[in-house]
Amino acid sequence: MAGQSQGVQQTATEAEEKNETAVKPPPRSTEILRSLSLTLESISSQAGRAVVQIFARGYAASEDPANSDTLLTAQRSSGSGVLMTPDGYILTNAHVVKGARNLRVELSQYLVAEAQERHEKYAGRSIPAHVIGVDRETDLAVIKIDRNDLPFLEFGDSDKLKQGEIVLALGNPLGLENSVSFGVVSAVARQLKPDDPMNYIQTDAPINPGNSGGPLVNAEGRVVGINTFILTQSGGSEGIGFAIPSAVASNIYQQIRTIGHVHRAHLGLVVQTITAQMADGLALQREHGVIVSDVAPEGPAAKAGILPDDILVALNGKPLDNARQLEVSIYKQPPGKKVTLRVLRGERQIDVEVAAEEQAEQFDALADLMDPATNVVPQLGIVGLDLTAEVHKMLPDLQRPAGVVVAAHVASTPYSGPGLESGDVIYSVNRRVVENVAELRKMLDGMKSGDAVVLQVERDGRLRYLALELE
């Protein structure tokens, strides 16, 4: 019996050894996977401490017809952000904080737990924040909290990213705080619209609502992008996410942090990439390159002598193959910088020096100043703003010093007649001068349905009358 038992035991041991040999991964592979896992764990842990959750409350213009209660509707939003300095400067998306009248930031739960373990006096996770500046064109914003000795991340170089490189997306998707997803760089410079100067990092690291404003980090734990949006048919992540490259984000961040806004250059040109059909129909000498389709009057290009239908063949000596090359190059130039355009005009080729000028601020920034208690004008279905010094900076060439700027309007007007547009400035009602929103509301309160209202309005630098009938 003893011998039989020994034989059975020996057989079982041999089987176990064979089984282990069959399923055990090669030692080298196990070591590589373990190393990769530990690296990702370390990056997630360290980078996650600098990721915050942002909660915003504010107002947005409603498209509901002529109801003073719904011209501006209260809205709540949340997103992510990343601490960029130990004293509380945070980089996020502009759409996360757009129109915010109340802003709060929640620090990472791990950061708070660490402080509590050290028995440090901590004033809680939820901290008031304020907006330093917003750049809608790139969808970036900088906000700040009043704290010191905070963990922060540094920028990496997105220009050095390679397709297939491992990246991590951090943030608070769908409100699930301190989440991390893993993926690779699907494309290093994805252009979503023809001739759009903005290129995005495309990644298959899952990104969902709430991830907006969070960092995309590389294997060194550096910020190579700011997660911004996804392409989806289902509404959820389908592995096609996009991040603003750090090469763009770092420049915008530094400008907003130091001066509160972004100086952006432009040449006053509308350009398009030449196609074979375009060359054939317009009888062009080239089937590739860049053609000028419009020149802004009094713009820098017009002053330098650039004309519509000119073909641009080089910028600062470098050949131009498409419109995007020109737009991207100018996009990065500081205002005042001179560039040399090589122009093909007929059979003649000339070099033209153009001094880039600062691009005017986008008008939609005015919408951030509106308040439902004081700015809604229900009789006209608009949100109006007084012509303050701040507003005049955004609209510097107005003909008169006082009036009411239309910051937003409803789609279905509460009157008959031509519609008001965002950017219109109302100077008078039936020849009575309007100094501010309060006066405009008072004048209209004294009118009834069917009354004729003739507004004197400045639009695109010209005065005109708009004859309306109140309903």
C-alpha cells in the first residue's frame, strides 16, 4: 500500500509539473508586463494627485421665444482640470467654465487623505475658484484657487509624440472622480475640418463627458495634451478621443496666466488649398498650393498689397502645399512679427513682406457678462449689455460712447420686423437716446402690443434703422 501511495503521489507531482510548464508565461514576458503595470500604476498615482474636478454654475442664453424667465437659463456643468503650479493655477477647457458665475474645485481625494494622514489642518476638498482667462478659439481656460504647496504637472512636448505611443487620460468621466484610462496615440496631428489651423492628438484611451479639461499624459507623466472631446455615434466613448496638443496648450496657458488673454496674429486673408477642379475651372497655372479667395479691407495683407486670386507659394522661404500650413504657421506667430510671402500673380513671382496684426477678441466673450436680473429685455427677446469700458475694449470702433449691445437673442422674436443680431448696438428708440439697458427696458415698458418701435442700430460699423412692431 505504501508503495502504491508513493506511486500515486509521484504521478500527481509529475502531472502538476507538466501543467505548470504548459500555462506558465515565459519569465521575461512576465517581467515586462509587471514592469509596465507598475509604471502605469506609478504614473496614475502621481499624476492623479494633480487632477481636479470642476463644478460651474451660471447662465446661458435660451432659444425659447420671448419669455423673460427663459431668455437666460441657469445651467450647471462639471469637468476636469489639471494643476500646473503649486499655488493653484489650473488649466481646463473653456467650455467647462463658460458663463460660470460660481466656480468650485474639488481636489483629489488621495491628496486630501494624504494631508489627513499627516494630521495637517486642511480646509476641505471643495474650494472656490475664479477665472483668470478664457480662449474660446482653442477651447482652453485658466482658473485659480487660493491654495499653496499643491502637487502639479509639467508640460511634455507633443511635437515629439509618435503614433502608437502609450498615453493615459485622467479626469472625472461622468462624475466618477479620479479615473484613468489607458490607450495609445492613434494620430499625432488630426485635422477635423479642411484648412482648419487646429490639429488634435487622437487617442483610443476612453474619454467620456466629464473628462474634458483633464490631462493626457505620456509615459514620463508629463502633460502632452488636454482632453477635449470625442467623436461618437452612441453618445459614449468609441475609442476616438481628441486632446489639444501641449505645444498649443502651453502657449495659451502662459499667455492667459500672465496677461489674462491671448494675443493671436492674423494676416487678414482667407485662403484655400488649390484642387485640380479649382485649377481647371479658374485656369490656374498650378494644381497645388494656396490661393487667396478674400482679403480683409485695411487688413495687414491688404496694406502689403496682397490681392484676391494671388497664389501663395512659400512662407519665409518654405514651400506652401496647402492652406493649413499657412494657417498653422501664422497661428503661432506673435502679433507684430513680419513674414515674407512669395506670391505668384499671373506669370510674375514676387516676395511680399506682411506684418501680422493682433486678431480682435471674439464677440461671444460678451455673453459671459450677462445677468438675468438686469440684462434681459423681454420685449425684444434679447440680452443687452451697457457699453462699459470693458465692453468697449471688445468693440473698440463703435461710433458712439453709450448704448446697449445685443449679447444674445432668442430664435423666435417677440415682435414683427427685421431681427436683431448679436453684436448690434442699440442707440435710440423712436429717436429717444438709449444710454443703457435700464433705460431701454423703461422705454419699452411704456409701450403696448401693436406699437411701432424704430431702433437706431449700429451693425458692422454702419448705422441703420430697424422698424419693429411689438406683439
